[in-house]
Amino acid sequence: MNPDQAARLRRHTIVALDLDTQEQALELVDALFPIVDKFKIGSRMFTAFGPSILDAIAKRGGSVFLDLKFHDIPSVVASACAAAADHEAVFMLTVHASGGSHMIAESVDAAKKKDGLTVVAVTALTSLGASEIHSFGVECTLEDWAEQLAKLAIDAGAHGIVCSAQELARLKPLLADATVFVTPGIRAPDAVRDDQTRTMSAREALDAGSTYLVIGRPIYAAADPLLALKNIGASL
């Protein structure tokens, strides 16, 4: 991994801490910092350990992508975003685009409590396939549905979206006001299929225009997470 690759890795990578214990998560942070300094805390870790894990990452100099995918009535989600803004480590958080324009607008307004706090909207989960969305009443294609949700979110003031990297080529030209594109489901081209169905490699996702690559299992499930991270960096 050369210096340019190392810089790209640090700038664009968010490591997902979807682990069983806080100790495991913080050990991973310690092993990977400062090669990467951004980490995702989702509902699994936050439900188990609460804000203490945010504070622990802050003490280590790390930043947190708080991926709780808020989806409720506008006032409740706005209150949650304002509470997230109180935590030093949190630099970005998620809401569900399907919560509607009023919910998103109030979320963005509440997040202004902290200068620079980014609100991104989840469109279609990367675990979903076309046949599944039809089962809950969505009649259009998966791509059209993600596009509709993305437009709604950006029009309501969201700074960006969370989407599959496979959708970037289609969505970016349509979202001139979006400044952040977050892509989970990053996998090696020859990786074994898991519950992520719409995946792309780290290099492919960056080339497609991703701002942040959210990478979990390819790192934390590796025999040597640090080596796995460096190998991803060397591919950029």
C-alpha cells in the first residue's frame, strides 16, 4: 500500500463494528487506528452498550458513523438527531428515506445543533432483492424505488444517501445537491455471497463515486483484520 492508497483508505473507509462485545469492538478500533479513523456503530452495538461505546471511540480519537436508521414521526426522529449531536465522536447519522420529507427535514434541522454533522438517508437496503420489494407492495423496479427515495431525501434537505454502489452511476447525476454517497455491501469480487445481495469491490465503488465505503465482515471476520484492511488499501 503506497502513500496515496493509504490516504484514500483513511479518507473513504468506515469500518463497521458489528461485533458481540464492546471489548471486541474497541480491540478492533485499537488495532486499526490510525490507519482508519472512522467506525460504524449500528443498532446491534448501540442497543447492547448505549452511548458509552461512542464515548470510548471518541477517547481513542476516532469518529463514529451512527447508523441507527431513524424512522418514526418527525418530532421523535428530530429529538434523536439532536441527542446524537451531543456526542463528540458522531460525524454522520442515518435516517430512513421512507420516513418521508417532513421527517427528513426536521432531522436535518435538529442535526444543525452540531456544526458539520451529516445526515444521510437510507434508500433501499443492500440486503433486498427485486422480488422481495414486490412482496410488500412496491410495484416499480428496485432501481426506480431507490431513485424515488433518493430524490425525496435530497429534496427534503438530506446531505446524501446510503445506497448500493451498484446504483451510484444512475443516482449521482440525478442528485446534484447531494454531497455524500455512503455505500455498504463492499466485498471482494470473488467473495462468498452472504445477506448482502448488491455488492461491489472497494475500488469499483470509489471509481463509481462513493464518498464512504462501509466495510464490516471482510475486515472483522478476517483471521488478521489489520492485514485485510491493508489489502483493501492496496487495491485502491
